[in-house]
Amino acid sequence: MTAPVHFDKVTLIGIGLIGSSIARALGVLGLAGTVVAADRSEAVVARVQELGLADEATTDLAAAVKDADLVVLCVPVGACGAVAEIIAPHLKTGAIVSDVGSVKGSVVAQMAPFMPTDVHFIPAHPVAGTEHSGPDSGFAELFHERWCIVTPPAGTDPEAVERLTAFWQALGSRTEVMAPDHHDLVLAITSHVPHLIAYNIVGTASDLEQVTESEVIKFSAGGFRDFTRIAASDPTMWRDVFLHNKEAVLEVLGRFTEDLIALQRNIRWAQGDQLFDLFTRTRAIRRSIIDQHQDTADPDFGRARK
Amino acid sequence: MTAPVHFDKVTLIGIGLIGSSIARALGVLGLAGTVVAADRSEAVVARVQELGLADEATTDLAAAVKDADLVVLCVPVGACGAVAEIIAPHLKTGAIVSDVGSVKGSVVAQMAPFMPTDVHFIPAHPVAGTEHSGPDSGFAELFHERWCIVTPPAGTDPEAVERLTAFWQALGSRTEVMAPDHHDLVLAITSHVPHLIAYNIVGTASDLEQVTESEVIKFSAGGFRDFTRIAASDPTMWRDVFLHNKEAVLEVLGRFTEDLIALQRNIRWAQGDQLFDLFTRTRAIRRSIIDQHQDTADPDFGRARK
């Protein structure tokens, strides 16, 4: 990569976990002359100022993007279209406009109609996060060794794609270019449906009449607690993900349910060999994830012990 | 608790994650005069000797329980009956015989018929573990702050129950007494069904034709990787859990699927408010689990970062 990674002015819109992590990384790495943080919430803007996350912080999205060379929307997927409409008339010629949304087809559909022809609109998705949200939860290393998927529309200037890719690599990410539809299917299985079933099992547990919530919490170390981490993720963000990646989520969910019904039948008819075969096969995938540094090999994720 | 915690001779049968963790804790705490480790695998016995986990190690289960004051079966649930039959004639009068199985109704049904009337048969279940298995994977602190559920059959000598309870407390556990059937239902929702859906989603992911396994692994940090940890648990142990807790697992699984179908319908019909309400409710349970020290509040479980 020989593309220049430095931008004179970067504007981040939406300062939650991802936006504040980018802001922190920009500060640490010195990738931007000026960093502007914009958020429609006055409380968030005040907090950004207290934390010193950016050179400027404002609730005025239109003013925030003025003269920016790179604008990154870090808002829930459902808000992308509205933000695009607000900022479009104020974008600088030649600016790169990107986002970090977990769904890409919908982001393209919402934002592209507003984008002026003289800016480079390149959606992207850093596959990184924690269960915490808000400007306090970010950290500069969030993207280290994580993948960022870039989904440039057909005909996008390759040099602009290269600049955005180099930007994410500078933040520590590995990058991959993908078509929006394929991204949405890949993420449906690697992220969206896992979140949905985590939310669902926690809901089922809290609704069971025969088992008290106190029991569920006490004995959660048997496996349940791992699901609660994911089910503590930001509700607004995740509501939007499911509403905006409906087709792929429903497709993968159909497969998941079909497979689960087959397992249920294996249990009912005591088909232990089928269970054993699946449980053996799944171990291999875990090993690959660890080999590729997408997780730690420490038992129990290396959770600190008392 | 005023019951004495020291046993002259403790025999552990089955030296995997749990058995080797008890052995290590006994060594650290000095709770036993002699620790005997028995396993039907010669390789495991050799490894136990290399690691110095016990005073004696043998494949001869009958000889191992001779003169033991406490015998703890740490074998897959499906093997309890066979082990009980082997050891029963050799048990010392007044010995406590217990286990660590994740299912209690079936353990009682398998073992009780073999138990002599002059021993105290008290099944128990320490709700603790990691995804690793075998004698190398254990550690003395595994049970710290975790719950151990004791399920004494009606009419069990209260003093023996108190001794076993004190034993687990000495290992660092909190203890609770429960009926076997209720235990099996509680564990179905807090452990067994979560494991089943983790195994299932990993299976579904690896079977999808449109998404490569390489993509699933690369982008697993979006949520999927958390499930793979659980789906890397010991296949034999988990096959036995599902076969031996069939009724409760099928009941809870039915509820889970029903709830999932409702969520699926919410997504199809864009009922965002219902999704948002569930996603908000599930956060509260996460907070309680952290407050009660059953998990860490560190983002991402405090996974070490590069």
C-alpha cells in the first residue's frame, strides 16, 4: 500500500463505541490534521469534550462535514439515510464518505441517492466491537487484527478505495473488499443470527415459570453467561440490523432452525452418534478461529479468576 | 459449618477437567490424607503420574475405592451406572459416594440400585468448567465462587450431606441443595440448551454453501466466535448430557424455538418495538450476573488484546 494515510480533516458522525474508538485511534496515531466529532445528542457532545476525544465537537452535522476529507458515519444503520440527506449539500468535492454499519445493502440503498457525484461514497464495516456502548466505551486498539470489509459500489475511483483501505489498515485492521449482498449474508451467519439467538435464549430463560431468574443468574456459569454478554449489546443498533438485513437473516435463521429441529430429533430418538459427530466437527472450527487470531486460546476466554 | 472437611482417603474416578481440578485443589488445600486417581485409560493414568496429581493412580477402579472415605465419580454421565456396578462391592462402610455429573435424575437412576445401604450416596454438580478437557486442563481455582448443587436422595444422613457440602465450600464453591428433577430443569436452560444451540449454529455455519468456512472464521469476531468456545466442549460428555436429560432439554428447547419463531415474525413484519423491548430486557440479566460475580464486567470478557 502506497496510498497516503493522512487526512487533513476527518469528521466522525455518531460517537458511540465505534466512533469514539476511531477518534481515540486517530489521536494516538496522528492520522488526521483535525478531528471533528458530531452527534445529535448534546449529552454525547458534552462527554466527547470532557474526554477530549476530538478537536471539535458539535451537534450540527451539516457544519461538521464542511471541508472534511473523510466523513465516517458511525450511527445505527436505520439512521444512515437521514444523516446522508442532512450532510449531502455540505460535503467537500473529492471527500470520501464512508460508514461502519453492520449491514451494507441497506446502507447503500439509503445513502447513495443523496450522495453528490463529486464525492467518493464507499461503505465499510469494521467487524469489531464489545457489548458496551457510548463514548466512554471506545478504545484505540479495538480494530487491531480485526477485519474491515469495504464494499465500494461499481465504478468507485480505485484510488479512493485504496485511501480508505489504507486508513483502516493504519487503525490495525485487515481489510477485504466484498459485494454488499455477500457481506450481508456472511454477517448474517457470523454475527446477526448469533446475536438473535443470544437475545432469544436470554429472553426464554427469563420467561420460564418453573425456574426463577435468581436461579438462572446463579447457575449461569454453565454456559448461559456467555450468551448474556452478546445479549447486552446496544438495543437500537441491533434492532436496526435485523430490520435492515431482513432477507439474509431470515434465510440463515431458516437453516439454523432446520438444523436445530434435526438435533432435537436426534435427542428424542437417542441418536448419540449423530450428536457426537457434530460436537466433534465444531471443535475444528474453534481451532481455526484461534489459529487466525480471531480469539484467544485461553480457557474461558482467559476470564480473570479470583 | 462445623463439619470436618478433612478426609483420610479421597478417590477420584475419571481424571479429566473436573477430576484433575479437584485433585489439584486437594493438593493445594491439604484436604485429604491420601488422594487416589483412577481412570480406565492407561494414557490418562500415566499422565496423572507425570503431573504428580495424586498419591496413587490406577486403572483398577475396584481397588481404587478400597478404604476411601470419599469417592467422587468425574466421568461422563452415561458411564456412571457402569462405574457404580464395578465399585459397589468394594466400598467402605460409611463412605460418601458422590459425582460431578451435569444431569442428576439419570445419575440417581443409574447409580442408586448398586449402592450398598451402608454408604452415603449423595450426587452433586459443580457448575464450573472450561471448553478444555483432559487431565492437563484442570486447575485448583476452577470452583472459586462457582455454585455446587447437591442433590441428596430423601432420607440421606444430614451429617454426610454436611460433610460433602463443607468439602465443596473448602474448594471455594458456594453450595445449594436441590431436588434432582429441578436441578435438571435449571441446568437445561442455564447450560444444556445454550450448549446445544452453540453446537448447532457452528454446524449451520459450516454447512452454508454460499459462505465459505474461511469467511466464517475470518469474520467470527462479530459474535460467532463466542459460540465456538462453548461448541469446543468435550463431545462425549455433552452427548451424554443430552441423552440423559432428554425430557428437560426437549421442554426448554420447545420454548426456545417458540420464542425464536416469534422473533423471526417480528423481523419479517418489521416490528422494531418488540425487538427493542427484548434487547433492552436482556441487558438487565447481564448486569445481575456480573453483580453476583458469575462473570467479568470487562468488555469482551477481558479477552487479552494484541
